Amino acid sequence: MKICRTKAEMRDTVRDWRAQRETVGLVPTMGYLHEGHLGLVRMARENADRTVASIFVNPTQFGANEDLDTYPRDEARDLKLLEQEGVDAVFLPGVEEMYRPGKPAYVDVPELSGILQGALRPGHFRGVSTVVTKLFNIVTPDLAVFGEKDYQQLTLIRQMVRDLDMPLEILGHPTVREADGLAMSSRNVRLQPAHRQEAVALNEALDKAVLAAKARPTIEDLETVVKSRLEGSPSATVESIDIRDADTLEELTGTLDSRAVVLLAVRYATILLIDQRVVAPDF
């Protein structure tokens, strides 16, 4: 497994693969890998000849009061896991390698970056779309894999690729969960033990939403079903419950009569957890 810490090294590596007419799959990560990330790696390996994983804690997607400095990192462990999964190369740049000093150009998808999680975290998705564009330009993959847990991010990246005519395919991987249903996240290790036990409320609330949706409830009633379960978690601060069109993230009103996605953002102390589930009425 080749470790590339500069853009030049990464481009040279991909150039050699291209000379052999090999396809390239990219898995962008911020490190501190868990089984969810490894599922993305496996999907990339199944769909491309060569697999690149990137590890970069991107400062431009963190707000002033967010957890950039405390975001968990373990480079040696991450590299060992990726090597075990058969990754061909890891792109592991520093901040100085990725961003020049001063005020750099950025990429934005305004239709999607300012709503939902984007409204709670101003500037977050501009940072995401910019760094993902840079990774695409550096690695030039034929495909890239992202998790469905970050549903808004996946939707935004798909629109960005489509609107900017980027020549690659975006694959979404189903959310990987712990044995008790909590969506895997690098932030889970920072939950207090009592909060970790309570956090199963997110998955259980989404399970209830799946069942309730079958009966064609109103959007308001479906939200009430979700909220009632989350309110049973005494330590939870519900930042948002949003029910949107599953494809466009447009707002829905009235009776549920099509596929929708239920998006949750719940905070335990300082740790923000997100989760999602696509629901649909019985047709």
C-alpha cells in the first residue's frame, strides 16, 4: 500500500495506473476509521481496479465553536486497517498541502448547503464541497463512495457532480450500525457511557417512522412519532427533525404520498449525532 502525502505523489501514482488502463475508486475520509468506513472501501474495491482512501481532517468544514481540535485521530491504526482491506494507496496530506495561505477559492451548492444541517452549521457544506472537489481533481477517480448516513452530504455531492459535469460516478453505501442500532461514527467514542446507552433512541425513532409511514400519515404526525421517541431520551437535545423528499430534499407538507427521508440531528452534551432513514407509504 502506497502512502502519498503530497498532491504530486498522488497524481503520479494514479498516472501509472491509468497507463495500465485501470479504473480508480476513491473513499474520502477524515480518519479514525470504523466498520462504516471499511464498508465504503469494500464497495470501492468491488467497483474499481484500484482503490484510494484519503485521510484529511478538513478545517474548512468546521465552525468556530466546533470540535476540530478534539476530532479523534489515529494515523497508524487507520493505515493498518486500510492495508488489511487491500487499499492500493492512501492520500494523507497536511493542511498546508491542501490549502494555500490567504483566501482560497471555494465551491458551493447554495440550493443544498444552507438548509437542514447547513442551517445549523453555516459554512460546513461549502467546506465539504470545496475539499471534495479538490480531492476529485487530485485523484481523478472514476467513482467515489460516500455513506448514506450523511444523507444531505451525499445528495449535495451528487448534485455538484451533475451540475459541474464532473466525470465520475457517486456511489452511496447504506448506513453501517453498531449491534444496538446506533449509526457508526467517529464521534461515538466521545459519548459519555450513559449518553451512549441513550443514543439508541435515534435508530429506534427511525424504526418507528418506517412503520408509521406505511399508513400514509401527515408529515406533522410522522414528525410527532419521531419526536416522542427522542423525548424519551432525557439527555438528548433535539437539534432538528426534518422530513424531506428523498431525492431532492425539498420540503414536504400534507399527507405522505411518496418516498421521504427522515433526517435527525441530536446532541448529547457537546456531541452532535446525525442519522437518517428513507421511509415510504404502502402503495
